[in-house]
Amino acid sequence: MAEAKQLKAEDYTEATWTALQTALNAAESVMANVAATQEEVAAAFATLNEAIVGLVEKPVTPQNGPFLEQFY
């Protein structure tokens, strides 16, 4: 969960970020549930891991600025 919390929304597509947040919220809920079974914990973390692996980075677009101006 710590890895997922360090990621930044602006780096990933909206759809994959939403999936990550859903999985993270579910994992946090399971961890907060003292009655959660080992199977529930394992399933929540498997889903969270899949969401992390499934993240798609946003394409990098050049920004206008002094560095790029030298090429125009």
C-alpha cells in the first residue's frame, strides 16, 4: 500500500488511476477490518498489485519554454 500511496495521479491516465484508487480503498478497508480473513487480505492485495502493474503513464508532451524556443 505504501508504494501505491507514493504515486501521483498526474503521471497516469485517468482510467488506470481510478482503478488504482478503487483497489487502494478496498485494500485499506480490508486492513481496517479486524475480522477480515487471510483470503480477503490476499485478494485485496492481489487486486491492488494488478492495479499498480496496470497503470499507464500519460504521454509526455513538450511544454513551451526557453529550452524549446531555441529550436524554433
